[in-house]
Amino acid sequence: MSGRWLQELTWEEFREAKESAKVVIVPVGSTEQHGPHLPLGSDSMVAMTLAEDVSCQTGALIAPPLWYGWSPHHMALDGTISIRAEVLAELLYDVTESLSRHGVKRFVYLNGHRIVNITWMQIAAERAQRLLGVEVVIFDPGYMSKEIVSDLGFGPLGHADEIETSHMYHRYPALCKPERARDFPPPPAPLYSVDPRYPLDTLCYVPSTAARLAEAAPISKGVSGRPTLASAEKGRVYHDHLVGRLVAVINRLQQA
Ligand SMILES: [Zn+2]
């Protein structure tokens, strides 16, 4: 793997690397259904590949990814593994605490699981800053790509939609099955939406229930969005934009 992954270093190498790195990225994803065309690990993989490119440009270290997410609504489809949000907040805090005891002072929680992760990541980040005296930044691709997604022809944020499908086509083409992609556009959501571009409420979203997902699944196959609009080229533009933004965030932390 490229990038400076913690799990590939010895403890002596880590002791030396943390001095120049100054920042540790923690990729946080999920293992959950992503329609008939994307692998179960998509959310973890998009966070990992962003972390790798950013690590190569900045020297930041990358902690082993959190492969599991809070995915109760996706349990309707096979292969999804859901961990309770409170367990995830504790796990992320413990990862941060361990590394802070080894002298790491700055962290980026890199989110691959979209809005569902944000709340409990905020809980872990706030507690870490208050109790450990570290600095934590949450980096979310949905919020950090607001300026460009309309130009790319992407619709509202959904699931296994044209946005993450394009990203996966660009970075993990061998794991994708474009011929199996099918569209299932999300219904209009008056007043509430998960799309960061939505002018009304986006943060008071409540994850759906497995029963509701199971009801739509015979037609939706777990998709919410238009993955047939996806392309590897759109994924490249999206990826490069996010890498540029995250490099800027990490450069600021390294100079602090
Ligand atoms: Zn996803």
C-alpha cells in the first residue's frame, strides 16, 4: 500500500516517523451494502485511498482504518456489519487516546461513511480535545466537495449513488460492476435532506430503518441515486479536489 500506514512500521520506525509526520489520519468507513455494483467495503476504501494520496504529499501517518460503521438501516441487505454508534465513539476515542500517549497531538478523522458517521465522530473528537489536549479535525468528502459536485452533473447525495460510484470507478475499478448499476433516485425530502448542498436542514437526519430499506430493496437493490451517471473521469476530478482540500487542512495542522 502507498502512504505511511502505521501498521506497516515497527515501533521504532513509528517513534521516528511521528516527529516529522505531526499528524495522524484515522480513516473511518463501514462495511455495508452498496447496491449490486459496488463492494461492501466502499466507504472504508474511499477514506483509505484519500488518506494514502494525502499521506504521500504531506508525510502524515495513517492509522489502521475503522472498517466498521453504524449501519442499522443497511442490515436489510446481506453482508452489512453494523456496530452501535456509542461503541464506535468509544473505539475512536481509545484509538486517539493511545496515540496521544505516544506523543501524537493532531488528528484528522477522515470520514468515508457520510452523514451517518458525523455525530458520533464529533462526540469522540470533542472528548479527545477536552481530555487529552489534542487537536482533532473531521474531514468529510460530502461537505468538502459541495462546490464541484453540481458541475460534475451529480444529483443529491444518496447511497451507492453517482458520486461514490464515480470515486470507486476511478480508484478501485477491478472491484466494481458497472453493468449491474441501476438507478433509484431518492424521493424529494421536504425540509430534510442528507445532501450538503440542500439549503434547508441537513444535520437533523435520522438513519432509516432496515424495514423501510427492505421494502424498497426489490426495486432499489440498495441504491439511492443515479449510478448510471457515474464515470471514472468524474471520480478523478472529485478525488483530486478532495486530496487538494485535505492537503491544505493537514499543512495547516503541521504548521500549527
Ligand atoms: Zn457509501
